[in-house]
Amino acid sequence: MFCLRSLVSHLRRPIKNKSVFLSRFTFNNTNIGQTSFRYYGLNAEIEDDSDAIVNDLCKGDSNLEKKLKVLMLEVEVMRQDGRCAPDYISKDKWARLLKMDTRNQRNNFLLYLFKLEKKKENEKARKEARKKQLEESPLEEFREYPDDLLYGIQYQSLFLRIRDSSMNMFDNYRALRSIIYGQSVVIDCSYEEHMVWRETLNAAKQMTFLFGDNRIHKDPFNLHMCNVKPNGEFMKQLRKNIPSLEEPWFPMNIHSESYLDLFPKEKLVYLTPHCREELTSFDPEAVYIVGCMVDKMNNEPLSLAKAKKDGLKMAKLPLDRYIEWAPGSKKNLNINHMIPILLDLRLTGDWEFALRHIPRRKLMETKILAMQKRFDNTSLNRQDLFKSFKNVRRNSSLTMNEKKFKSKRSLYYDDM
């Protein structure tokens, strides 16, 4: 009803620019479920075929069809009101919106889609501008004498050009050779039910980076993805990121079975940051297990519980011995950081060299350099600067109820 009231109030306003108001609605007074919509964004080239989406998602369910059409109406009202909503929403995104119960969840998801759409548009415009600039800019030719030969990619060269396809084939060959001779490492993909949708997408993105880092290494691992759900959201996104994932020549092992069915139990070592025992040296005979999970929302020690349930040996990286952490930094690492650390540790045996893959934002050294830069670039004296730091620390130490009370008071009192 809120979206209908917003639509009525919007239609009562005088339209200053009729070319912007591109949407067209047809209402049936008897039943809103039989309403036929035709939606257009401000970009006339992108047209959402709403009838086909309704037929594919609802499949004759009248209640679901009514809910979807009201949801489409709500999104169109957001577009006409100037709020952040994407011009085009695909069928799978509509299915995701149908599963959301609250308006706050839908608004956050639409804001995410809006930012993603604008990011793609800006990237496309940047590429077109760069292409136009390269076409218009003249080629620079430097000749000391008129009869000198020019060397470069467009001219003569002393070296044979190695193309990207050749490098890709070489990296795939090295990864395929590791399947026969390399050491096995397991990626445990059984945590999908403990992650929300965005965390699942992030996990698939990390898995894509992991495969690329492992493939280009001098001595890659034989990767095994275990406990995989073939029809899960994680695998759907991973297939989008890597289209050749299910080709027979693809250099990665994907299993729906558990790692207990593939490897001897005495060789398995589960790497989890929640255990007490540290990994002092790399064992070339062991099969290390890394959990594929993004735990931004759920901070429970799920990997520790799973390793204890399966009766496996556990270990954690000795990060505190070699790393000075910045205050507030989490000590858990992504899977696309764990595998390069293990690769360099096996190759060199040097922990300090292997831990260079940890993001610099987590280190105390980066915080100190940022503080020094702020000291150098500020116009305040040191006392005023330290006062501002104390105010930030005092505000960050407030509880949630105190923050709510302070925000409510600031609405009514001018001296706050």
C-alpha cells in the first residue's frame, strides 16, 4: 500500500519534463494480480520484458504473480522518485528480491545493483574514451636520421612476441602437470549454508583468484574442491567467473564427496585460525585443508568444529610470531591469501617471505605510515590533532543505545 500511495502522490504532481516520464501503467480495478505492466528505464535501449519474467518465475501461481507485480511497481516508483534503483534487473535478481521479506533488505539490494550497474557504465565509458584518445593521438616516431629503422610492437623487433593465448596454454600445462605430480590441497566448500548471498559471491570471487594464483606459480598445488553442491549459488557464480570450469581439460578437481572419502585420514591437516597448535614447518606429505568461507556476518569457529567432528589434526599459521597487527585488524585470512602463502612456504621454507601475501592494511606498519602522512599534511598543531583522535575514540566507544539517543537528541537540540 505504501508503494501505491507513493505512486498516486507522484502522479498528482505536474510533470515538467514529459520525456523523462517514460513508464506506462495499465490498471484493472478488480484485481491487481491481473495488472499488465510495461516498464522502461531512463535509458530507452534497456527494456525489461516483465511479462516473460513473471511467467518464468511464477509459473501460474497467482499469489506469487501478485507479489512480483507489486514488487515491480515498487521498483518503478523508486526510479520515478529519483531513488537508487537499477534500470535493468535480470530474472535471477528478481528471484532474489522475491525471497527478501523486509523493505530495508530490498532497498539495500537495489542500491547494490544500482552501484554495480553504474560501475559497469563508467568502465565502459572510460574504455571508449581511452580508445578514442588512442585513435586520435598521432604515433610518435623518433628518428635521429631519416634512414633509421624503428623498433617496437608496431615496427620491427628483435624478439618473438609471446601472445596471451600461448601464456594461457603454458600455465594450463603446468597446472595439469601438478595434477599428476603435485601435492594435493583441499578446498572445503561445505560452508555455503552458513553464508549469506553476498558472502557466497565473495567466496566464489576469492576462489577465482585462488585458481589464478596457483596456476601461475612455479610449482602449483593439485587443488581438490570437496563437498561441492553442483546446483548451489557458489557453483553458479563460479561458473560465471570461469566459463570453462566444467570442461574435461580444466586443471582442477571438483568433487561432491567429502575429503574423507578421497584421502587417508592420517594425512589430513585442517588449517583453522581457531585452534591452538601452530604450523611450524611445511610437511610435503600432508594434505592441507582450507575452508572456503567468508565470515563477515558469522564469526563462529565453524572450521574448528568441523575438524573436531571429523577427528582431524588441526594447525594454524604462526602469524603472531612474524606479524605485528594493526589495532582492530582481523587475523583470519582469505583463501586467495592462504594458498599463495603455502606455495611460497613450500618453495622457500621462509615464513617472512611467505607472509608477504597478507594485505598491508592489516599491518601496524601501514597504520604508522598513514599516521605520519597525516601529521605531515595537516595544518593543525599536535595538541589539536591528538584532541581529534581522542574525540574519535570516545565516539567509537559508545554503545548502540547511546548512539541512538545522541542521534535523536541532535535532531531536536541545536547545541548538540
